[in-house]
Amino acid sequence: MESLNQSAIRKAVKQDSSPIPDWVQVGQYVFSTEHQKNVKVLGFLGNLVSCLLSGETLQIEINKLSPSTIEVNEINLDKISHLTYVSLASQWQDEINDIQIFPGVSADCLPLPENIHPSLKEALLNTGIKQFYSHQIKAWHELNQGHSICITTPTASGKSNAFIPFAFHQALTKRRTSIFIYPLKALASDQYSKLINLNEALPSHQQLFIGKCTGDVPLETRKSYFKGGQCPDILVLSPDVLHHLLYHTNKSQLTLLKEFLSRLNLVVCDESHTYISSFGIHFANLLRRLRLAAQNSGNLREEINWVISTATISNPLELASQLTGLSSQEITLINESGAKSYEKTLLVFNPQNAPNFACTNLISSLLNFDLKGLVFVNARHTSKHIFSLLSYHHGGYISSVDLFYGSLKSEQRKEQLEKLSRGETKILITTNCLEAGIDLPEARFCGFKRLF
């Protein structure tokens, strides 16, 4: 807190006191024309008003104040338990409109299934997975009984481990194949890395053949998966590449594609809530073609298990039914998570100046507290504007903040994500092209900025 300006106080006392306007009340907010912000009135003496601004006490002449331009709600910071966020919120208390706390939940864990393949069980233990959450165990039992599932547990609840171990188990015990379909290349690449890590934990003679077919993979590499002596056990795909691949089911060059489809046992559609509007219609038709291609390759409809993984939506079974061609009664809904959930603090800001400038200052505050995370904006030009303001604010260059948007080249996107995963980039300003894609265990915040 700044020391009181004694000379200003003596000068204010000697001056003839003007009537104090009704809108100047202790504990209320007024607008400072000098600072161009709302300030909280702490008291007044003569023509001098003591005000609180961003945690600092200032003395402002009464003729430089006017009624508050917006309604400012008093925010109770005591509900925030994390000291770092208390300090952050106190700096921005004048511009915080609301605070909400979402309490954490303890984990509900169960032992790994007894009927899991021994080598797979050992691989899971070696990669740090010693137990399954209750929803993962439920998914395992349903899939093992030949049922299709729709899983809608929250983000970061371990939905991937509800189906990845089962795909490995089927390949190791029954030589059955699996398809994982992801709507974004970033997400496909991230999940492919998880599959490879688990695969490398298996004994070398039992390791699976896992292929990735996205637009970033050269065409000749994708074709090579279905030539030679062995087809993939698990295939990670994007919808557009699956669309292209299904055109070649009868091509003699891809001799193993029919074998792959004839042994197909598991189809995973992750982030299924993104398949809406015309994109959703085309994707539903694509899955019909996939079912027909598998049938023409000698696979029975009843032999394919479906996993529809989605965010929390109002009609998950209806969506799953439309995508799989199964009735809602044939799909098991798994919507109760057994994963541990940490307490979350939601700060709602109502900036008093231009949103881009406010966002720039807030990112600087987050950097000062050494917090890592993502800032989502609604357009590429907005991300570039905020980044340029940050660079100017930090002397023309800032290495700990970077940009991510859809029109970046593949090599640039890959480099940006690797820097973020390694911790070289602390804050990534991104559009919704990164709305689903990668796991960031070190992330401590996620910000959303909209244009007013």
C-alpha cells in the first residue's frame, strides 16, 4: 500500500470544502477520469478522496471523479482456497464480476480386470496405470460382453483408457483389429503417441502394428500399411482419410485392407459432439460406408463394438444411435466418472477498457505468477493483436508466449505443441482449432476471451 500523500492532505484540508456528491459513498465505486477506471471509495477528507485501485490506495481530487460507468459488485475473495489465485484475483478485483468454486471429488478406483492379457497388464503397470477408475472398469466389462458404449464423463477423466486397453487385449488374444477416429489431427497425433507408449511397454515379440492415417502422413506411407505381410492391428484415422481409404477396399494394390476390415472388432469415435450440421451428416454416412465395407469383407454387424466418446450433451444416446446405426437400447451409457477431480476456480471478468488490452494485461499477470495454460480467442487476427501487444509490453520480444491457429503449416503446429508439452511455452494463445487435441498435465488455467 502506498504511503499517504501528506502535502496533498494538508492542501485539501485548507481548501474550502465543497459539498460531497451523493454518489461518493464509502465502500462504493466511482469512476476516476485520471485513471480511466472504476475505483473503490475508502474515505474522504476535504476535496481529497482516498480510493482503492488494483490493491493500491490512491488520493484523488473529487473533481476528477464521476459516477461509476458500470455496476460493480463486491467480490468475496475468501471463497478462493488457492493462494496464487487469491493474489491474482485481488489484483483484478475491480474488474471481476463473479467468482464460482467447483469443489473437487475423490477418485473411485478398482483393480485391473482379472481377465486382461498378462503382458498387457504388465505394460499398464509399467506405464503407471495400476488401477482403473470405476467408469473405465464398467466400459471394459461392457465391451468384453460384446456391447457398444457411449461414454460422456468429463474432460480429463480418462476416457481414452476406457477403450485403449480393450483394443490391445482384443489384438493380443483374438487378433482383432480396431479403428480410432478423431476429428482433429492434433488429437489423433496425441492419442497415437499414447498408443505407441503403451505398445513399447509390451514385450518386443508381442508388440502390435499401429498405424496413423491423417493428412500429415504421406500417401505412400498410408498405402504401405496394407501391402506386405501384415495389416495394422490398430489404425488411428481422421474422417477425411477414412473416406479416401474406403474407396480402395476392392483395389488389388491394397491387399490387406479387406483382411483388416474382416477382423474389425472395435470402432472408436472420439469427440463425437463435434459431428454436427453438415459435417455430422457426412460423418454419419461415412460410418454407414464403413459398416458396409466391413460386411462385404466378411465381418458380421454383431461382431463390431462401438465406442462413442463425447462431451456432456443432452442427447448422447440419440447421437450414438445415429452414428452407429444401433438402437438406443443396444448402447450402454456411461456418464458417471470415477476419476479424481480437483477444485476449480472460475473468475468472470468484466473489463473496463478495451478487451484486447485487458486480456494482454491479464496474460502478463498470469506470467508473473508463473502459471501455465491456454488462452482461447475467437479469431486469428485477435490472437495476433494480443500477441503484438504483449511483445510491445515486454520490450518487443516474448519467448514464453506463442500463437496457435488453423492456418499454420503442419511443421509449425507440431513444433508449437512440442514446445508447449516441453514447457518452453508457458501460455499459448489459440483459436478453437486446439479445442480438443492434447493433454497438458502442467496447465493451471484456461482462459476464454470473446470480442464485445
